[in-house]
Amino acid sequence: MSTTITIDAADAIEAAELVAFIETWLAQAAPAVVADFETFAAPYTVLELRAELVGLAASLGASRTEQR
């Protein structure tokens, strides 16, 4: 079963920008931040989280263009 969820275009843009900001911050995070995250979220890694964030930003971007 598939569910369709819609989001206002302006909200999708804002969410995509926030997700991209967090991904960029994580890409430059200090080793202590990475180690702390990976201890907290093991076995999930920062690289996996960043990949998920990139995908989410792309999805939000796609939903923005679909609503035009």
C-alpha cells in the first residue's frame, strides 16, 4: 500500500535547504562529533546519515518541481 503525502512548495524548499545545511555541517564535523554520533547511533554511521540526508533533500526538491 502506497500513501501520497503532499507538502507546500515553499515548505519543501525550506526543508530541503535545512537538510542540505545539516548534511554540509556533518561533512565538515570534527572527529569528536562523528565519534559521538557513531557511539550514540551505532551501527548507523555519519556517512550513512549523510547519504540519507542527500536522498531526502532530493526527494523534497522533486516534490517541489512536481507541484509546479
